[in-house]
Amino acid sequence: MTSRPNSDPAAPSTETAADDGARAYLRARTLVAHERLESLLPLQSAELSLATYVSTLRRFLSIYETLEQRLVRYEPALDALGYDSAGRRKVPLIQRDLAALTDSRWVAQPPARVAPLPPDWDVAHVMGCLYVVEGSTLGGVLIRRHVEKILHLGPASGAAFFHGYGSATGMRWKSLCALLERALPDPALRDLAVVGANHTFRLFTEYLSDQNHDPLIDPAAV
């Protein structure tokens, strides 16, 4: 989640975003929330430690468990639009990474409970949520490269989550963008998606902020 979810060199203005489509509309109206979240992530630090990496994965697990549990109710509608909910789940990937990396050496408090999504959301709100989630998957490519360089982790040894969909990551992002255009054809629906996207950004930001950080401690280092 460290790169904007497209490769444009600058964000479109709000005056042109409505004409450029749903993706540009969302991007222009969530840029501040996106940049705030990016500033919280420590995963591209040159001093990234295994403890920080594992702790961050644990927090991601709590967030994605909350999101995916609530999104189950929307899966029939999403799948009808062509989303492939089952094939895009992130929780199993994070669980696999933690199983590969966590051992009895690390001590940590249970993570705080993540606030659930609002119960009155409709599919348009959810599309905004998916814009954030899938944009995070796309941005994870940069994190994966850094984690591989600094911690020497790959998809089979603790970095499956940031590996995303492998060679299909870019294609699946384009598929999501096409889905946004189909599902959000007018400004009224796009405004609901903006609400959903900004809520999701806030969820990530609040839980990844320092006050909710659940550091791992190596007793041997104390």
C-alpha cells in the first residue's frame, strides 16, 4: 500500500475526474487519505527488521479478517460483476506468511479489535472499499521487492501476501478498474464509492497508527 493505485504522474483535478471515469473520480477524492496511510507504513525503511515486518503482518491480518468477514454478504453481487471474491482473498496469504515466520521466540499482545464496516453499505460503497484493497495489492509489488532485498523473504518463506497475484497482479488491477466503470457509471454512485474508500483508508490508518501498534519483542534482546 505504498504506491498510488495507478501509474499517472499526477492526480487528476476534481474538475476533470468526473469526465475521466470512476477510477479517476475515486483517486482524486481519496488522495489525502491515501497519502496519510502511506506515511504510517514502515515496510520500505532501509532499517526494516523482521520484528517490525511480522508485527505489521499481524495487524494486516486483523484488518483483512474484519473486511473479508463483512464482504461475504456482498459476494454474490460482486461475483456477478466479475470480481472473483474467492480468488482475491488475502487472509490465507497472511496466515501462511505468519506461519512461516512466527516462532516461540516472539512475544506479542493480542491485536486490538478492528471496527467493522458500516452495516448499511450497498455495493457502491463496497466498490470503494475494493478500490483501496486492490490498490494495496498493486502497491505491494514495491514492498515485496524491498522485503526480498532487506529480509530475503519470498512468497514461500513469508512474503506471499505482498506477492499478491504474482504475474497476474497487474491484470487483476486492470480488471478491477474495468469493474469500477461498470458498477459506478454516474457521479451519485461514485460518491458512495468515495465514502466507502475513505472509510476503508481510515480503518487502515487508525489501526496501523502508533497508538495501535502491537510490537513484537524478542526476550533474548531484553
